[in-house]
Amino acid sequence: MIENLSYPLFEIPVIGIYLIVLAFLFGTVFASFITCTAWRVVRNENWMLGHSHCDTCGHELSTADLFPVISYIALKGKCRYCGSKVPPRDLIFEIILGLLFAGTLALHGSIDAVVIATLALEVLLLGLSLADWDSGVIPDGFLGAILVVWIITVGFMPDIHRYTIEGLMASLCAGLLMAIATAVISKILGTKQSYGPTKLAMCLLLFLHIRGACMAAGIAVVLGIIFALVCRSKKRKVSLAPAISIGCIVALLLADVPLFPVG
Ligand SMILES: [Zn+2]
């Protein structure tokens, strides 16, 4: 039971603050890992065993070059070996995921299976959003990992049957609606649209109650239109995973969803 795993985070304020700082540091480390993984997946490199290297000179990076945030600041955003400028993108996402980890812990006020599942989702959604933005494809491996997180999380829910059925119903309804919308848009535009966003929404709605699903869908639609306009203005493939991911994370953190069975 989740309640047995929980403990009040702020009962001793110093420990609460310490854990939030620790969560931030873990967030930066996981961001460093997942941004690198997404980059390798997009380039069809071995994401588990490959070595990180400079994109300009190809020099393999040492451990000292790979500390999240610190290495970038210490090297002033340049490659140690060739001096070429390293874009600040990874640094920005390391800080964002660090803040998300810290915020998730602070908002939830305890550490339990639900918080761990939320953190895992944040990591995976960052990875698949970056992969989608860079390649226009949502890799199935990330979606499989999200399903594994859901299957494990369900085992910790107080009412397994209810959450499973509600999650599956929401997932199937969203999948059906989005699949129809994708087919219609493909027909109107005369170009084949990807079913990746449909699969992603189906995976994420497993985690959300009706209120959370509505909140996530509302945010995803508004951001999706903005992302689509940005992509079109840059004459690049439309990436919807970032919009769907942001909608889901906001809903997970703020909506009254089953993942947060308070009390
Ligand atoms: Zn270099």
C-alpha cells in the first residue's frame, strides 16, 4: 500500500530541504543521461554502451566533462579538446528536470511509489520529446518504458481494479479519438500523419483520472497548435510530443488524479 511507503517530507524541515536539494541533483543527472540517450537513439547509436563524444571534433569525453551543469559552467560552454562552442540546450534541460524533480517532491510532500513513477515519467517524457523534436519520430522504446512504469505503479495502487479499468478506458477513448483525428487530418492535408502522438497520449492517459486527462488534453491542444505553427514557420516536421508531455506533467503535478491519493 502506498500509505505504508509514505512519510511526511516536512516533519523535520532540514531533512525536507535536504531531500529537495538532493532531488534537484538527481534531476540534473537523469537529464544528462536521458538527453544523451535521446541523442543516440535519434542517430541510431548504441544508447547503452556508446561513449559520449564532442559533436565537432569527435573526441571521447572524460568523466570530468560529463558532470551535469558543473562541467558546462567550468568549461565555459566550450569543448575541452577543440574549443568549439557547446549549445546550452542540454544545460537548460538539466536545470529544468532538476527543478521538476525538486518541485514534484515539494508538491507531493512525501516519497512513495507514486512520486517515483512521476519522476520516471518526467525523465522518459524529456527523452522522447527531444527525440521527437530532433527526428520527428517518437521512438517506441520510450513508449514501452512508460508502459512498464504504469504496470509497476498499478501494483502499488490502493484500488488496483478501479485504477486499471479507468486508465484503460481513458486510454482507449483518447486513442480512438486521436486515431480518427489523425486519419481525417491525413486525408485533408493529403500527407500521411504519424500515429506516434496517438500512441503517446494512450500511454499517458493510463496514469490520469478524468480531471487530469481533461487538463492534460486542454494544455496539449493549445501548446500543440503553438508548436505546430513554430514547426511550420521553420519549415520542419511538426513535433507534438513536447506539447503532450508538458500537458501530462502539469496534470500529474496539479490535477486531482488517482496518482495522488491524498490521505
Ligand atoms: Zn571538440
